[in-house]
Amino acid sequence: MTYIVNGETLESSANTLSELLLALEYEGDWLATAVNGELVHRGDRTNHRLNDRDRIEILSPMKGG
Amino acid sequence: MLTLYGQELGSRMLLGTARYPSPAILAEAVRQAGTEVVTVSLRRETAGGRQGGAFFELIRELGARVLPNTAGCHAVSEAVLTAKMAREVFGTNWIKLEVIGHHDTLQPDVFGLVEAARILAGEGFEVFPYTTDDLVVAERLVEAGCKVLMPWCAPIGSAMGPQNIAALRTMRAHFPDLPLIVDAGIGRPSHATTVMELGYDAVLLNTAVAGAGNPALMAAAFAKAIDAGRAAFEAGMLEPRDMAVPSTPVIGKAVFS
């Protein structure tokens, strides 16, 4: 399926959000995820099924003022 | 003692974590300032989580309370989602709410700010709104559920210092019991002293410290300036007067002619 991850279009066989994170080699307990503009909690990623053309945001801590 | 949303803090200096020459210098600045609250942000992670992880570890080691921001958000929906994602990552209800209305001045979109503040307060967030010195906007933010206000004193990163003392004074007088933090526009320690003398509860700094020749030394200088301004406010200052007043008593002075 085609997903838009952090603004970049890519192909993946992942069916759930947690599978996608694994496939893209994301790691750590400091990530926040959103799909199509809605927060997906850490604990819900395994059950969150993705659809073709879903827009996924994966954010992590950064310095800020 | 400063209390923000029920949290007692010994330091009245809040510090941003951006633009330092190195992570070690950031850590030293935090230590020198004795700051207990640092601001942080969220960005797209492209390195599988490792970039953010390194920064997260540094922040944990600082031992300070974290105040995540919604920097760079121009839409209400964007700011609200960023706040929710920040709560997920940092595990705090605190959010420095920024809804930017203008690219050049980074002036807050105060209409969007009030709307976003209302939504977030309704979802249990403890909102620290980055706002202007407009009194009506301040009232709307309080109505929306904000129990702290953070007016600018000049545009972000401008280092211009307080541009409208009268407005800051009015805001302080209008909200005598609400914690007010000057956020943005401070360039040097004397600016911080000035707003603390007006009775502001705290100051949030970033560029003025991070961009200094010696950020750790500047952090220490700001900490002293903020403490001095606060002590002066608590001590009660003289008002300026038009006429000279002799400081040495004249009664009993010898008469030689």
C-alpha cells in the first residue's frame, strides 16, 4: 500500500501502524504518531489498521524555545 | 516561591533549549541558571527515532520540568494535534501554546490562540499561551481556562527588550493574582530586571542566552538579574519625582557664616 509518512510517499506491505514503524526501523519510547490528523496513542498502534494513502506523522523530541 | 498550575518552583527563569553551540553548553546553562523548567519541541523524525532519542536523553538528564511548545503552528488544528502528540511523548499536561499569525514578526494569531486554548483546556491541558500584551485577549484566554499568561515584550528572538512598558504594567495591574511570564523579546539581563520590577512572576528566555558569547555565563547573569528585579518588586521601589531630595539630613548642620 501507499502511505504518506512525514510528507514523503512510500510503499509498504505493513497493515498496521506498529508494523509500519517496525518496517521503517523506528525505535524508542519517545515517538508520537498521528494518522490523518488524529493522534494514535502508543498503546493503540498495534490495532490501528492503515488504509491506502493514509497520512502518517511520526514526531520525536527536539530542542525548542 | 512561584506556583504554576499547582507546581511550586524556586527559580523564576524558564529556559529554552534551542540554538546552543552544543548539548554540553545547554546543560551548563541550565545548571548555571538554576532553571527548573525548560521548553522543548517536537519535529518529524527521519532517523528511525534516534535523533529525538539522543535529545530526549539529554533533557531527562537535566532533571528540569519540561514545557513542550507548539512552535511553528499556524492553524488551530495543527497546534491542538501537536499539543496532544507532545503530551504523548513528554507525559505532561503542560503546553506552551503558540499559534503564529505572521511569518515575519512571529506575532501570535490571538484569535486562533484563544480557540486552541479553549479546546486544550477542555481536554485537560494546562495551557501557557504565548500572547501579546493585549488586555482583551488576555481576558479571553483566562475565560478559555488559562491560569498562566505569557505575553511577549518584543518579537521572538529580536532582543529588543520591553517595547510597551505601559501595556505590561496594565496587564499586571489587571491580573494581580495570575502568574504572568514574559516570553520572548528579551535581549539582556537589564530587560529581565525591568519586567520583574514591574511585578512579572517569571521570564522565559532562549536566544538571549543561547546566542551569547558565553551562554553559561549569560544564564548566570540572567538568573541574578531576575532575582534582583523580583526582590526590588517585593521590597517596594521609590517612584521618580521631579525635585531633588537631599539624602543627607540637613537638620543640625553647622552654620559657618
